[in-house]
Amino acid sequence: MAQQHRAQLTRHSIMVAAAEEIDDVGYEAARLSAILRRCGTTKGAFYFHFSGKLEVAHALVERYREHLAQLSNGWYERGQDPLATMVGLTCDTARRLEEDVLLRAGLSLACNHVGTDTDGWEFLFDDLIRRAADHGLLRPGVDPAATARLCYAVVVGTNLLVAGDPRRLASRLEESWRVLLPGLAVDGSGVSASVG
């Protein structure tokens, strides 16, 4: 039992070190030697858990995707209107990304299509904006498909703009929603007031 626990700690330590290295220098520039230095483990221990840098990247992406699925399910289960769910989910995720290097690295890898074809957000925006349209929450003439693409671009762009200082992600995203939502949502929807 103690040996299994130690193995889990080593695996986690490797993932944290890889995430920190990827967060600092990017996936392509991240070197195994730097990851090993960060976590203080041997190549043998690394290769016991992972076949190489790509497998660690896949594990980080999988952890990110699992977290996003849990978080989005939690926001859907709240039963709020789709626009409030979209704003809440994105801002909540942003706050978590600010604090969790494993999630930040997983998102970065997913956005660069390492270990996955999608970062998971395009489907969420398509679904939430379509639901908002079905509930009559969008202004007349607003195209749901174009709006979903725009919302996705806003979130991706905001993430890119604060890449050097992820602590600003949530506040910048809240600012983006405060500017964007009044042009999308019908008057009186109240979603704009709930941002922040």
C-alpha cells in the first residue's frame, strides 16, 4: 500500500513539474531534463510512469478535460438560463486556471491540439447559445452559430492576451462579457448584471 501511494505521489510530482515547465516555456520547448530537475526524480522513475513527454501531455489534457466536464455538468445542473451558465462557467473556469498549473497546461496543450482535436469549449458555446436562442434570450436578428463562434473567440483571445499573467484571466473575461452581452441578450434578461 505504501509503495502504491509513493508511486502515485511520484506520478503527480512529474505531472506538476511538466505542467510548470509547459506553462513557463511551452510544450515544444519543454525538455525532459528540465521536468526531471523540477520534480527531483530520475529518468527511470519517469519512464516507469510515462513513455515520454507526449504521454505526460496526454495525461495533462485528460485531466483538464475531466475537470471541464465536471465543472460544466455542475453549471448545467444549477438550472440557470443558458447565458448565465455560459458566463458563470467561463469565469469559474478562468478563476481555477489562475490557480491551477495542471489545468492551465492541459488547456494550453488542448488549444494546441496536443493529445486532442478540441479544447472542449466550441461544443459548449454552440450548445449554450443554441439554448439561449431557444429560450428567446438573444436579441432579434442575432445568429446563434455566429454568436457561438464569437463567444469562443472572445474566450480564446482573452486567454491569449493574459498568457504572461494568468491571474488577470477572470477579471479580463468578466470585462469582456460586460461589453459583449448587452449586444446579444434581450433587454431585461439580467445576465449582464450578473457578470462579476
